[in-house]
Amino acid sequence: MQRREALKSLAVLTGGAILVPSCNFEKEEILAAYSNLKVTPAQQSLLAQIADTIIPPGKLKGAQDLAIQDFILVMVNDCVAQTGQTQFTIGLQAFNSFSKKKGGKNFSKLESTAKEKVIAEGLSIGAETTDENQKAVREFLSITKRFTIQGFMMSQYIMTEIKPYNLIPGSYNGEVLISSISNMKIDG
Amino acid sequence: MANFNIDATQQRTFQAIVIGSGLSGSWAAKELCEHGVKTLVIERGREVKHLRDYPTTNMLPFEFEHRGQLTKQIEEENPVVSKCYAFREDAMHFFVKDKEHPYIQEKPFDWIRGYQVGGKSLLWARQVQRWSDFDFEGPARDGFAIDWPIRYNDIAPWYSHVEKFAGVSGNKDGLPNLPDGEFLPGFELNIVEKYFQEQLKKHYGDSRHMILARCAHITGNLEYYKQQGRLQCQSRNLCQRGCPFGGYFSANASTLPWAERTGNLTMRTDAVVHSIIYDEAKGKATGVRMVDANTKQTEEYFADVIFVNAAALNTNLILLNSTSNRFPNGLGNDNGLLGKYVAFHNYRAGISAEYEGFADYTTQGGRPTSGYFPRFRNLHKQETDFLRGYAAGFSAGKYNYADQSGIGLSLKEQLLNPSKYGNWTVGSHMMGETIPKESNLVTLSKNEKDAWGIPLLSVHVEYDDNDEKMVKDYQEQMTEMFEKAGFTNIRVRDDHRAPGLDIHEMGGVRMGKDPKTSLLNKNHQLHACANVYVTDGACMTSTSTQNPSLTYMAFAARAAHHAMKNQRWGKI
């Protein structure tokens, strides 16, 4: 909650980004809120598109509608071990060249079916690969998929409007026939 | 000025002082205040008022920035407390952080603490099983530690007293080794747990039982608990956040507000007790020296009787630090045994498995407890090559989960419509009795002090061969029982956790009949300083296997009544 406030005030001050010198002394924008990751606004937007391909909008909102990219960055920045963070960052940086190789274009230029195909291919990169960038792309995508699922299912939208979470789950019944539970199908 | 000083001393004088506002201290305070005794409760931590100070209690999962998870930074800064299952984003504000209160681990020891009004009573697992004479007679029968100076009959009425007020849910099981109490309706065991009960009966007759664990939750007699402002447990299973219904027993929801209502309670929070003041001329303790946690100023408070309920190891620390000409090695420590014979519960081993039966069934709703195995090993006679035995938790569950394969709309629909059920999963964890030994002890650091000028506690507690054998026996016996019940994919574990993570550390100020071999008498008074009572985990002569909190509460109530009779106080 504090971070959201901090982010808001940062955004007012800097337009969401700050300028820091990079290794080659050129200046590039880095999102200050995710200090362990060194993510640029362009990469944040790419991540949003990837998340939105993993869980797209349909009858219900999709990942980007819910700003799941911000949740992913918070979780990777704060809760993932340093090796995972490094893989995530390298994989994110390498993702557009991976997309060009597999789909012929930068990710944002692809049609949605082509986008799905690129991500599916990235997720299925074999464990035996020795290409460091390939490894990082796979790791980046699998972390992204995991947090996209968590962020979506545990979003305020899903937990209040679609599948309301109840702080009081009701008294215990230890012998319920599965067939007696009526489950209305939710269309995505 | 003189008058001012006299007034100040009068204002600082009470009939009783209770050090510690947690589970046992709050019980002493409640009994004393209820009977008209002017009581000061000193708490080293901050105020935590029921309802007002439970900031996360009604938060929804998405309101936690990390959805409940700890950040790497918090884990790295808190290698000890991060190991505790309840130290998560929703309740970490009720735990002591590693850096705030350092201690010395001569051997690995995970000391889990809650420094606030209510102490760990906000965080406990709420399991309340009575001891029986199979437990109290253990040391005498099996020749370890020393004989307890009391038996079940001494404590049984106090168990009843505490159970009624706290609210305990359970079934009357009629087991001599786990006596029945004053129970509110029990929660339900599920279909697989009931099946396992029947299997035990079939294969072991009357020698092994798995029952519904008794837990300190309100499930009935609702009008009675309304007097405390407490309501029926709603099975939220978010207890560690503090309960807005007061559905489980905590000092904050129950005993402390009850004591406060009498007008006889004074609370002094943010006050770190340095030592107990001993008056040689009077031959008794006269008060307590404390350091304000924030200003670091020293203050003294005075009383006729002092209850030390600082939580087991901190009670040891305070007594060890209470030195005088008469007691150069700590208050009441004539025999040099203060701080020694510390013991705990061995939680290292566990087992999990699956059950393919009852595939058409699942469970719904929540339940704040589970199944429980009372000790069956060496119960009636010695039958193994190790002493004593273990209790165990037991539960079965079934989970509905979603297919997470693929991406895109198909994944989205899979997630929204979880359709898969696995087999029933069954699991258990051990709660082993450990044997108190002189070599398992706590001492005061000679040169390191905390921010309040109090020596750091140095902990030297480790497992022994008896514990190793017991881990193995638990794994073997549970495997055998699981196999006989037809469970599959059985996996045993030994997580080699350090002592302490059980949060059942006990002893150091043990009770006994003989002042040469014990610190406390049968009424919880220090043999050598009779107006000081110890009724928290420090008083334990042996540990048995039951979750100990209920016993501390009963001890505290019993000792408070002893003090009142002795002092001819109150309306008893």
C-alpha cells in the first residue's frame, strides 16, 4: 500500500521514471520503484503485453486491464532471489530479439496468435539448452506466467466481482459429495 | 520533595505485580483483579487493544502487497523468525524481529517471541490438551529429571476453571491419558479422518487413538461468552491476525479486558523488567526494577507478591539477573540449578501420503483445528529403547485445483473453472517429549548487553540420542499405521529443525519437592523467596507431549488463588 503511494508521488515528480547513468555513460530511464531490476518504461510495457497474452481480455478483463505487469515487477523485485531476478532481467532484455527470431518481428508488432506462439515456444525451451539468453528467456517467461496467474486470480477484480472471496468461509463439512457442488461455468 | 517521593512510592505500590501480559500472566492478573487485588501488569512491548490494534484482521488477500508472502529482504534480515509458519505478511507485526532483540545461540536455537500486550496468545495454535498422571508421573516412573510435586488431581479443577472461561471446543473421548474437560461442541472430523479412526481401532484395538484435537475456540454457550464481548468462532482460520469476533482465546480478547473491567488492573506497557528487588532485612522480594523501553529511564514498582510470567526463557533471564548479596547467582538460586534442565518439544519429523478412497467426496468450509494422536508409546510401561514418546497432529484434506497448462483464453478459463481433484492428502507431524538435562541450559552473557542494559541470554539447548531414536520410531510407527490404512505414496521427513521452532521451550525454574534439586515448590513459589511465583513455561519439570499453554493457564490461576489465600486477600 505504501509503495502505491510512493509510486504515485514519484510519478508526479518524475513522470514515473528517473534518469540514472548507465554503464556506457548514456542516460536511460529506469523505473525507480523496482530498484533491483533496472526496468525501463518500454520494458514495462512489453511485460504488460506478455502478461496480456498469457491472460488476455475476453468476456472478462485481461492481465493488462488489471495492470498485472506492475504486480509482476513488485513480486520479482521484492520476493524473488537474486539469481531469479538476474534471469528475469536478462530474459526481458533478450525477449524482443527472441520474438524477431521466432515470429519475425518485435513482439508488439505481432498478431495475437503469433504472440501466443512466441511465448509458448519460449516456455518450452528445453532444459538442455546451453544458450544463456535462451535459458534466461525461458526463466523470464516462466516467472512471468507464474505471477500473471497469481496476480490475476488474486486481483481485486476477480476476488470481488467474479469469484468473491469470503473472509468467513462457512462452517466445516467433512463429507461433501463432489457431484453435489454446483459450479456455474465462468466464461473467460 | 519528601512528600512527593512518598506519594511517588505510594503510586508505585500495588498488592501484586505480574511480569508479562501473555497467556499465563493475563490469567494471574484476571484472577487477582477479579478478587479485588490491586495488580500491576508490566509488559515490555507495546499496547495491543482487542479490535483496535489488529490492522490486518479484515484485509482481503489482494490488499497485501505481496499477497501474504515475505520479501527477500525481510527473510534475510530475520533468519530466525522467518522460519516460523505464522510469520507472514499478515501477522509479522506481532513477532519480534531478529535484530530488535538479539540473543546468543551457543547451539542453534530458534527463539520465537511476541513482545506486545497479549504476547504470543495472539499467535498461538490454540491447541489445548490436558495432562494426565501418565504425564505428571513420568519422571518418577522413568527415572529422569525429578518428580513433579503435584498430580492431576491438584490441577484438574483449575483446568476446568480455565476451559470454561477461555472456551474450549472438543469431544469427550474417555481416554485416561488425555482427560476430558469442559467442552463446547467439537468441530467435525472429515470422512477420511473418520475412516482412519476406524482403521486404528481395527488394527490396534484400544491401544492407539486419533481424536479431534481440543482447541480454544468458542462453539457454544454463546450468552456466557458475550459477557466477555466474544462471539462464536467463524472458522476464518486467520487467527494470527487477531480475531474480530474474539472467537479464540487470547489475553487481548478475554482475560485482560476482564481484569481491566474490575478497576483493579494497572497496565504498564513498554517497560522492560531488569530484575526483581530483594530486601534482605525483610527476607522477601519487594518489587521490580524496570527500564522504560523508549526513554531508557529506570523505574521501580513495589508489591507484596510478584508473578513472573515473562515467557519461559525470559523468566529465566529476569531471575538470573536478579542478584543480591543473599542471591549472588540469581533470585532463589541457592542450588545453582536456575536456568538448567531446559527442554522443549521435538517437532522434527512428519509424514505425508495420499488416499485413493472416497474419491467422490471433498470438504467445504473452514476448521481451526485438526486431528490429534495422544501419546501411545511407552504409555503403560517401557516398551522401546528410548524414554517417553510423542503425540502427533493428523489431518486429511482434498484440494480442488486448476489446470495451469498453456496460455491464452484456454488458460484463463481453466483458472476460472478449477475442475481437478487430486487424491485425498493425509499428513501428520510429531510432538515429542524431550528429556530435561542439566546440560541444556540458559545463562547470562558476561559482556554483551541489550539496548536496555540487560545481559543477553545465551542459549545452549540441543537434541540427544533419545530424540534421534524417537524421530525414527515416529516415522516407523506412522508409516506402519498409514500402510495398514491403505494410504499410498507415503513420504516421511526429518527437517532437522533447531530446537525452539516448536515454540514450546520449557523449564529452567523447575518445580519439585526438594529445594536442593528444584527452584519452585508445589504452589509455584520460589523455595527461597516465597512471595515470587513462576507459572509460565519456566516452571515445567518435564515437558510431556501436550501443547503446554492450557497447563500454564491452569497453573497461573491456581497459583494466584494460593497467593490470595496466603496473603488473606480478596473475596475468595
